[in-house]
Amino acid sequence: NHALWKRFDEACTEAHKLVEAWLVQVRQQADAHKTQRLAIIAELKAWTEAHAGNTDWKAQVRALHSFSERWREAGHMSEKAFAEMQPQWKDAMHAAHAGLETAQAESTARRKALIEEATALGAAPMLRIDAVKALQQRWQAEAHAVPLERKHEQKLWEAFRQPIDEAFNRKTTEREKAATSLNAHDQRVLDASRALEQASASGDAQRIRAAMQELDAALAGRPPVVTAEPAPAPAVAAEKAAPGEPDAASAEPATESTEAPEASEAASADDGAEVATPAEPVAPAKPAAPPKKLVAMRGDDRPGMKKAEPAGRDARGPRPDGRRDGGGAGRPDSRGPRDARGPGAAAPWRDEREQRGPRLGDAAFRAQRQAIEAAEASLRKLAAQAHGEVLTQLMTAWEQRDAEQMPTAQALGPRVNAANRGAWSAALSKPAGALPGETLLRLEMAAEVPTPAEHLSERRMLQLQLLTRRHAAAPSETWVEDVAGVLASPFDASAARRLQTVLKVLLKR
């Protein structure tokens, strides 16, 4: 047992050497950390003395925060040593914060005074925007000068902005009440806009156009469009005139009696003219001055214009600056002589302005604009549907070679007249013949639509050939005959697709 104890004691002694080395290292680190913390306290005291008169509070807050971070990361110490050193650190930090805390207390007092001013300003019957802006600028200057603790500063800011927000909300509510109380003109525009929206939803083009006319009349302030009532029957008119029969009979004597004095006055005037003699001799009329000979003039050299006639301002179009005459904007003769217009007369271009209706409120303006946009979109959609139905009907007539299924000239649009429709009907009535190869290409060139890839080289070749045909008609001039040529050929699905694509463009132009 003694031998085992000796071996155990030797092992403990060997292990204690490592513990002693670690304890020495720990004591060295503690001394280093203590020295570092003492250096931080000394540096803080020196910084406090150096910045005693500094008023850059934001920089001081940043510096004090950096000191706190360095103290927190200065390393571990024993509890006893840390308890001895912590009061020294607190005293130094309190001395460093003394000036900042004084400035923060004064800033808090000033901000509370601004809050009282904001409360009085928000309680006033008339909210002064300039005073509100000046007060907010003073608050921002104070906030930039002296920083406060975040939660405390947020509470003060909310107390400052609450009365101003309430005043603005009250003003907004009053404005909304004034906007909601519509006058008669706005109410009429709103009713017309709702009627136009209902007409747009119905899908009836005639009803939509009638509602748009009614809305235009409401916007211009004109009386509503009323359909004329049928005139009363002649029998009813005779019955109404029966109780007072002298009405029709007395009309003629009345006119005669009114005309009689005028005739007598005219006769007496004529007799007087024959008896009276002229008091002064009549001066002979002066001959008109001969026109000046035109020495030089600038002819109009545009195509189709006569070079012998001078090119005036009207021939060259309006001025780029929008003026209607050659005079400057400030010349007295640019708007004509004042004597010719007369005193108080408006300028000539002011009479050309479109007469607008009364000014609309915001709700009525937005309602009429949305209603008009929806109506125009509905009309475009209906026109596209009608156009597609016309093309489908035309393709069906070509497939079945039935001229009776051909759409009417009115349905085809203004680009196709009765003669053109007759030519297309005649092409459908004849037996189907061969289709020339360049007919569809000419149609695609006239409509400026893309050609399928397999026929693209043929289109380029045709374009080169058309450049050599000087006096030949362009494809845009012969597209009606080309359509007749396609309709005279047998129906083909690919040709029908190409023709339909072409007619979508040509019939809408």
C-alpha cells in the first residue's frame, strides 16, 4: 500500500505542475485586463476634460458608446476585482454624461413647449399650413441637434404629431363632405355616367352612342336630348280653334291694319322725297386707285400647285409657334387694329374656342372619364366583333360559292361601295377558275401584312418586278380587283386565312 500511495503522490505532483502554470497564466491575464480597464477609465476622464465645452452631442453619444463597448469587451476579471473597479467606471461615465444629460433635459423641455404649440395650433378653427411647416422645421432642428433615448424620443414625437394629424384629418373630413355634397351639374353628370356604364354593359352600340350624346350634353351644360313628340292631329287643332273662331279670321285684318300705317308712312316719305330739293350738291365719287404691279413673288413649287400664284402663309401651313399671322406676339397689329374690333370686343381667336361646361368636381370628373373610356372600349369591341362576323360571312360565301350570303355593302364598310360588292358577287357567281400566283402577294403588299415563309421569296421577286413597271397600278390601288380574283378561284383553307388577314386591315382603313 505504501508503494501505491507513493506512486499516486508522484502523479498528483506531476499534474499540479500543469495547474500551477495555468494559475500563473490566469493571474497574468487578470492583471492585464485590470490594467486595460484602468487605462479605459483614465482615457474616459481625459476625454471628459477635453470635451467639457463641446456641444456636438451626437459625436459625444457615439464616443461614449464606443467607451462602453470597449469596457464591455475588456476581458474577464475576478468578481472581487470587478466589484472594486466598477464604481470607478460608473463615476467616470456619470461625469462624462453630465453635459449630455443636461442638454437632453433642456431639449426635452423645449420639445414639450413645441408640443403645447402644436396642440394650440391644431385646436385653432383655421389650420395654418405655414405655421405647421415652421413648427415641424423647429422640431426637426431640435431632434438633429440633441439626440434622446429612442423610446423617449418616439413618445415625444407621437405627442407632437397627434394634434396636427387630428387637425389635418378634420380638414380632410370637411373637404370630403364638401365633395360629397354635389351640385346639380355634377349630379347630372354622375347620372349620365351611370347610364353610360349601363349602356356599355348592355352591348348595344346604338344605346351606347345615345348615352354618350347625353353625357356630352350634360358636360357642356346643355339641356337634355328629348325626342320630339308627334304633332297633334288637324281635327284636334280645329276643335281647339272652334271656341275662338275669330283667331284665324282676325289674324288677317290685324296684319292688314299693321301694314297700313307702314304703307302710308312710306307713301308720305316718297311724296316728300319728290317735293324736297337737295340742300348741297353731291360730290362725284373718286376713282379707285389702280392695283400695284407685282414685281416679284415666290411661287408655290409643290406638286400639283400653280406656280403663277404666290405662296401665302395659308399655303405653307400654320406657323410652328402656333401664331395665326405673321406679326409677333407683342406687336399691336398682330391681332388686328383695336378700332376694327371695337372697344371691349374679344380677340378673334377666342371666339373659336370650344365652349366648355361648368367645372366638375373630382367625383363627377372621374366618373365621366371612366364611363367614356369603358364606352369607347365597348364600341371598339363591338366593332371588332361585327368586323369578324362580316369576314366570316364572306369566307362562308366564298366556300359555298353563294353570292346571296355575301355581306351588304354597308356591312363591308366605307372602303367597299356597291359596285365593288357587285364585282365580288359576280366573281362568286361564275365557275371557279385558276388563281394567279401574285394576287395574294399583291393583297399582302397592299395591306402591309407579313407573307408566309414559303412565299417570301416570291414576294421579294414581285417587289423587284413592280419597280420596273413604271405605269402599272400599285397593289394598294387594285386590291378590290385582286379580292375579286381570289373569290373567283376555288376555296382553299390557306388562301382563306391569308385573305382574311388582309381584309382585316384593308376594310378598316
